[in-house]
Amino acid sequence: MEDILQTFGAFMVVLIAVEIFTNIRIYLGSSSLPVELVIATALMAVARKIIVLDLKLVTSEQIVGLALVTIALGISYWLVKNKTGHSKL
């Protein structure tokens, strides 16, 4: 199980790197910061951290902190998505 988690974590690092490269390419091409993509990349990085988290090594404060960061990024993403009019709600 540990090997599967490490492999999946490494795969997610590659996906995050591709997203960061895409963000930089869009920024250099249009001179505007793609906020929605940056927040989505941050959410992916936090999700990776949570997935590969070893619960034997972390404190309850760290888990609460990760939960709060995830909630804050989720709300931020929702707000940006609704402000730009891309939402289908």
C-alpha cells in the first residue's frame, strides 16, 4: 500500500508541474494572471499532500490546518469561478 501511495504521489507531482508550466505559459502569453488555474493548481497540491499524508506522523493541528486551507481554496475557487461567469449553477 505504501508503494502505491508513493507512486500516486509522484504522478501527482508531475501533474502539478504540468499545471504550473501551463500557468506560466498563459501568463507570459497574455500578461494576465490566470487566477482560476492558480487556485486549481493549489487545490491539486493540497489534495496530493492529503492523499500521501501519513497519519501516524502528523498532529491534529496539522490536520485541522490542512482542512482549513482546503476549505479556503475551495471557496476561493468557487468565488472566482462565479465572478468570471463560467459557472453553470
